[in-house]
Amino acid sequence: MHREQISRLAHAGHPIAAPLDDDSVRALLEHAVPRDDARVLDLGCGTGEWLLRALAARPGLRAEGVDVSEGALEQARAAARRRGLGDRLVLHHGDAADFAADHAFDLVISVGAAHAFGGPGATLAAARRHLAPGGRVLVGDGYWEREPSAEAVAMLGDLADLPTTVDRVVADGWTPVHGHISTRRELDAYEWAWTGSLASWALDHPADPGSSQALETAAAHRDEWLRGYRDAFGFVCLVLRSTTG
């Protein structure tokens, strides 16, 4: 079973694919979308859930998403058709870091996709290339709430603490105008959904060749979370505007 399939199964019960509940997503989009007829881009959109929710809330909004996973984009297209949103959504198959458009966007979203760009700084640089004057960026990434173990760093990378994370964003020429720090409930709900959805699929499909691998992956991830990084990891989303305009 390849990584993309595991991710699809694991996120079945948590389509936003980040440690945020529905109210937090709604509030972030309300602060991030500058007007009803905005043009929105999601770099690393996955199954397009951020875009679909923005489109549903704003009838005049137009949205585009980019992702390397054709399977995830097919899910996004199907969901857009079911919700009657397909005529306002354009999806591009490719590397978000290499994406080029012939127009600018009023909001650029990239939540939990910094690995696709090589880090948070590179993510913001990519977002800036697509941003219309006066536009906004909505980014989300992890940070260390407290000193992590060496094992946690090996799992999730050399993250900064929250003040340093925000300081780096500001030093890069951005001003936060809104933000959300994921609660313990949101963080735990996301991990239980990830491991539980994958394990449930495995138990429901015992004859599938990938069943045992899925069950083992769910168990390994659950152990890494509970023993490795649960007490140290945090997640923050920021709505940003360029400090220089």
C-alpha cells in the first residue's frame, strides 16, 4: 500500500487534514477571505476541503487548487460536483512549488504543506509570488510547545517554538492579522481520526492485501504520537498580510 493511499484512508474521517475543528476552519476563512468575489488559491490543496468550504460560504468566490496527487484531486472534483461547486473550482495537477498562474490571487492558502516547499519560509515566498496587492495568506504549520525529545524531532523535524515561529514570519515581511492555536482537543481529535480511520478500514477489509500494513501503520503512528510527540507538538494557523503592502 503506497503512502498516498494510506493518507487518503487515514483522512477519511477528518477531511480538513489538519488539527482544526469545523468552527476554527470557519473562523479562519471568515478572517482570511477579503471579500465575496475574491479569487483564492490553495497550494497543496489535497482533496480541496478548504476551497470547498470557502466556495460554499461565498457564492461569488472563485477558487483554484494545486496538488501532486491526482487521486486527491479526483476526490476534490467529485466533492465539488456533489456540492454544486464545480463551476467555480479549477484544479491543477502538479508540484505546488512550481505552479505558475497568469493572474494573481486575493488569498493564498497553504496549511500543513510546508514540506512541499522545503519549509515555512519557502512556503511564504511561494505564496507571495501569487498574491495580489493587498491580498492575504493563510498558512498553518507545527511548532514545539515545549522542549521536544530527540525522537520527536526525528519524527516531525526541527521546529521552532511559537514565539520564534511568529518572529520569523514577521521578519520575513508579514504582519499577522488573525490566528488560531489548535487546542489539545483539536490536536487529539485529529490524531484519533487519523489512526482510527486507517485502523477501521483495515478491520473492515481483512481480505484486502493492504489490510495488515494499514493496521500496522495505524498502530505505529498511534505509538509515535502518544509516546513521541503528543506532549510537545502544537499547530498554529496565521492569516497574514504583507507588511509593505
